[in-house]
Amino acid sequence: MPHESESAAARDARMVAAVLEWFAQAGRDLPWRGGSATPWGVLVSEIMLQQTPVVRVEPVWREWMARWPAPVDLAAAEQADAVRAWGRLGYPRRAKRLWECAGALVDRHGGVVPRTYEELVALPGIGDYTAAAVVAFAHGGRSVVLDTNVRRVIGRAWHGRALPAAHQTVGERAHAASLVPRDDAGAAEWAVASMELGALVCTARVARCDECPLARECAWLAQGRPGLDLAPRRTQPWHGTDRQVRGRVMALLRAASSPVNVTGHATLEDVEPGQLDRCLEGLLADGLIRLDDADRGTYTL
């Protein structure tokens, strides 16, 4: 617990230091961490890790980097190649955006991943979080990296909230920014350490408080961990959904070496025609597939 005469800034610094010390011992050795990957490799990992766990991302990332080790390599490939290589990571629009991003990097930056947030966020498919993460993890710069894991750690330890709100507030971002160490190296380390703590220890459904370096300081733990059991579980139905059907169509086209008659394919005969048409229209609108022959009803990546 904080000392009576201790300032809030001193307490914040001590808590941040505790997380950094924990990470030095407990952080995972991932191929895109610790300066072992190029800035391009870090950017690719950040796109792949969106809504996808590390265990699924790592083998695909290794294959991707072996095939396209630099933006110029991916930019020279076809979009269909990127979508095929994406495999079963899900949300294949990320593959399309990454391919578009590679082209923009070649056209605007000579194939080099830029160092500033402003240049990064202007690239296709790069939002606020990803731009900040690349600044920190690829270039060791100072930025406010605020994903769900970091928001949960700060919300619990500093504010006693079980789970973060659906959307960031100005106040939440300002407080998160105040915790970032002033030096670039410390800021980058805090970004990855706080994220790792949320991913491994201070998780959404299972808080391992006995393993947490902030247990003695945590406002949420001191209050008896309110709200954890009452928090709604986020369930996403899968079987029979449009997302599942879209995935099945993409898997069919990825595996094919020539255009496929999707609407008449035996593996999709259990899908209602109206749903299949809707999914095909969506994939066409997203630019993930192409209509090869309207008369024959054949599609390709």
C-alpha cells in the first residue's frame, strides 16, 4: 500500500518499475520482440495479432517473413498470394490491408517503415494502436500504447475497475500517458511489459493476483476484486454464421489452383443460397475475391 506521505507520481513510478522488473523475468521470448525482428517484422506481427492469439500467429508470421522479408517483397506479390498465405488466421481483410500497406511503404517511404506516429497512421490499415505500437516496439520510441490488456491493467491497479469501458475516454488516455516513462527505452519497455501483464496475469476472466507484481498496490484487489463475476461474457456464435460461411468460401478458394464454381460446390451445399449469395457479395465488396465468370458462377482470389 502507498506510504502516507508519498506523492501520486512517486507511487506511479514505483508501480511502473514493478511491472518492468516482472517483465524482465516473466516476459515471453517471441520472435518479433527484443530487437530480433526488423521494423517490418514488428508491423506484420501487430497486424496478425489483432484478435488472434500468439500461438496461432507465430508459425504464420515465421512463414510470412521467410517469404516476404521486406515490404518491397510483398508489394511485388499479388493480393491473392497474401490472402492465401494468411491461411486460417481469420479476418482475411487484414491480409489485404497489409498487402496495400506494403505497396504504400514502397511508394511513399522507399520500402522503409517510418519512425513517426503521423507517418505510420497515414498508411493503409494502420490505426492508432498499431501506429503507436510500431513506434515503441519497432523503433524503441516513446508513445502511448493502449490496447485492451494495458487498459485492463491500469483500470484495475490504479482505478479499481474490473474491465475497461467499451471506448477510451480522454481522461483514461491522459492518465495512461502520464504513466509512460520519459525516456524512450523505458517507454517502449513499459508498453510491452504492461501489455504482457494483461495477457498473462491480469486477464479478463482469470486474474492471477498471487502472481501479479502490482498485488500490494492494486486498488481493485484491495476492494475485493468487485465486478469480475458480474462482467458479461463475450460469446461469439460461430457455426452457421456469415463469418463462418465467408471463412469456408475463402478456404475453398485458397486451396484451389483455378477458378471455382462456389455456388455449386459440394462442400457448401448445406449453406442456404441466400446466405451464400450475401457472403459472396460481402467478399466481393471487401475486395477479397473476384468474379471470374458470371455465366459459369466461378470465383477466384
